[in-house]
Amino acid sequence: MIRFNTCAASIALALSGTALAAPTAPSIDMYGSNNLQFSKIELAMETTSGYNQMVKYHDKAKVDVKFNQWSGTSGNTYNIYFDGVKVATGPITGSQTTASFEYGQGGLFDMEIEACDETGCSKSAPAKITIADTDGAHLAPLAMNIDPNNKSYNTDPNTVVGTYFVEWGIYGRDYTVDNLPADNLTHILYGFIPICGPNESVKSVGGNSYNALMTACQGVNDYEVVIHDPWAAFQKSFPQAGHEYSSPIKGNYAMMMALKQRNPDLKIIPSIGGWTLSDPFFDFTTKANRDTFVASVKKFLNTWKFYDGVDIDWEFPGGGGAAPELGDPVNDGPAYIALMAELRAMLDELEAENGRTYELTSAIGVGHDKIEDVDYGDAIQYMDYIFAMTYDFYGGWNNVLGHQTALNCGNFMRPGQCDGSGIDENGEPYTGPAYTTDNGIQLLLEQGVPANKLVVGTAMYGRGWEGVLPSSLSDPSDPMTGVGNGKLKGSSAQGVWEDGVIDYKGIKANMLGANNQGINGFERLRRNGRSALRLEPHFRSANHL
């Protein structure tokens, strides 16, 4: 009898031990959980359609995580932890459970799943989970691949050193975000963001640019902004940035986000408009169109959080842009000022809502005929900076030679041409001073624009002409007194991607020659050389820009 009771007690203890065992630790099914990649922004990665169909931002990411418990006790409740903080709980449904919840904070987290019942809990091994957001919080800092010719230097405090990064540069030029010498920069202007509506000027670009814009604008109201090339912006994978098939955000935008993780003080600003994308601006004399635009820009900045403001590149209020029939010298200026005021008010709202600052800038033409149509002294109260387009003064659109980005007037000019007091070759009075950096900056200062809000532009490309023959020179000692015979020609291998324009690398490799004096061939090229680039900082300092 005693022997039987001992056996029964042993069985009871064994049964009690089995009942007290905690649930089996969950095993996270990565492949059944979208490789643990989730996102607050929903992007169409394999199709092209209207912007609103391709880009949908949500306040929270929808997360579906599958875990398995193939043996032992499953338990009845799961808890999910991100970096040790419980973010979700729910019922276990058997040997396979899918935990579905929403999460609002972007980042890369260590996730653990805990299975529990009345006897205790067991945790899974940790696994990395991505909650992508457009501020790039989920990304590692971008690894850079900078040309060794780009030397680092210390930027003077309160100085703006910016560059354009154009969306299409990743194609023929194979220039990607990781090539940017970001440590030397304070600002990057991402070019260019289009506005839906009348856009006939885009047809002049050729290729698929116009059709791509029409596709992007399907289902989008006129005067709202969109992304011109979604493949470049967020669909294309860049292996050097760690993009994979399942990456929630890719393309230039993901690389810009990662760049912000590396250089958090860098300002990245979308430049809206540009030479061929300015047509819709000319309808902004109507307030309702401006209201639509401003509301759209607010939504765009809330969607793409890595951006730090907005740049307006209206070419040009009053006319003189890609579409010669567009422009109202009387009403465009007041519309521009109203637009700046309305954008600033919207950005102030965003600052209050999001707890961060946003800059408002604008690239403007600095010819006297462009400046006279806008009271920039009034507009500047709403703006952080004016980016003076102190380039493209001369070029192959005609055969008149001149320095395309001159600081000052040249000796080749006619008497009274520099200050506008003389007469031209046809005997007509000049309508204003010559196109130079100094003349444009002085006009803006006279309007009352503070010098510390003016940023001088430098062209890292040249403009040139063919057939500038010695016989055409009115002064044999000055090639600038000659006459061109059409736009400079060349190949992309030579740095000529567009007739009349050559990249700096092409100039250095193919045109300067061994002594930097240029090769023969009767081609005339105007660029910013080393001496000019050394003078520009002195000009900036002298004018307190």
C-alpha cells in the first residue's frame, strides 16, 4: 500500500510539472511577414499611374507578423515588443498566429514576440523589423562614394553652399545621391517638382517627359504638385544604398532620406517649376489656383518628411521664359508676392503642427527686365533666401557672344552697355544695365532685399558656340567681340548632353588643354574658371551676401 501511494505521488508531481511549463517560445516567420518590412507610405513599385494612385501616406503602418509554435504548448496571449517596449497584444490562435496591428513611429527596431498563459511567458529570439517613414528614421546613414577631386573644406558660418540634384541625373550621367559632396553643402535643391495643369513648354524637352507628366497628373487637380519620374524618385533600386526588392522606399528619395541620417543639418528642398515646368505659375494671378497649389504643397511636405521647405522656381514673373506668350508684367509680380505670403503662412502652420522649421526660398532671374516686374523687397519678408540665377546670361540661343555667368562687365561691351546708358548696335537705347552678377545683385539691394538673404549662383557648366572665326572679331585681341555660328556641338562622352552646353568635367577633359588656355577649333566657350571661382567669395564678402 505504501509502495502504491509513492508511485501515485510521483505521477502527480510529473503531471504537475507538465502543466506548469511555460508556452513554447515563438519562432518568427520572416518570409510570411513580408521580410519584416512595413511602411507608413504605400507606394506602387511596379506600375505607373496617377500620382495619387501611386503614393498614399498613412499616419500608421499596418503590420502583419506571423509566428509559429510547432511543438509544446502555444499559450493563449502574445505580446510584441519593439526595443523592449510593448507595442501590441492579442490572442494566440494555435501553432500559427498572425499578429495584426498598427504602428505610428518609423524606425528599425529589435522585435521580440512573447507567448503567455497562466503558467508564464516565453520570448522569441529578437529580429530586426522595419517601419519605414519618409523622414528616413528606418535607414542607416548613407555610405558615400564621392569623387576624390571633391576636397572637404570648412564652410563659413551663416553661409549658404547649395547645389541642385536633378532627378534625371541618375541616367546618362550616372550621378547618384551618394556622389554628392554633402559635407561641403548646407542645401540641396531637388529638381524639379512639376505642377499639373497647362504644361505645353515641357514638350520642348522631347523624349517621354511630357507623356510622363500627363500620366502623373491623371486624377490630380490642376495646380497640384506631383512627382515627374516615379521610377527615379522611389522605384529604382540602388544596390549601394542597400535597396532590395522588398524595400518599402527606394530610388533617389530613399537615398536622400539616408543622406539626412548622415548629415542631419543638411537642408533638402524640392524646387518646384524650372525652365520647362513654369507654365502653371502664370495662372497664379487667380487666388483659387494659388490656394490649390499651397494646399497641395502642404500635403507633399507632410508626405515626404525628408524635405525641409519649398523652393519656387517661376521662370519668370512678367514673362521671358520658355513660353514667350506667357507673362503679365502688371499682375504677375503681385501674384508672386501673394504666393510667398501664402506659402509662408502654410509653412508656419506646418512648423506648429510638426515641431520643426521649414524654409521658403526662390530661384529668380537677375536681368533688369526680370527684376523690374517683382518687388522683391516686399516679397523677401516671407522668404529665407533668394537664389539669384547669376548664370545663363549668354548662350547658343543666339550668336551674340558674352560671358554666361559674368561677375562684372567685360571690355567687349559697347560704351554705355554696362550701366544701360548707351545705345545698342541698332541705334536703340539700352533698356537697362547689362546682364552681370554685380548689376543684378545691386538692383536687388536697391529694392531693399537684405544682403544676407541673397545667394549668388555659380554655373558648373559652360555655354558655347561653333565657328567663332578670327575674321568675325571686331577686336582681334578679344575673342568676345566675335560672332557665333550656332550652338556648340559634341557628344555625351565629351560632356555635351545638349547642344550649346557642356558639363564642367567635359570642359576640363576636352577643351582646356594642357595649359588651361583652350584648344584650337574656333569654338568659343564661357564658363566659371578658377580665377572667377576665387573672385566670387570676395564678391560675396564685399556685398555681405
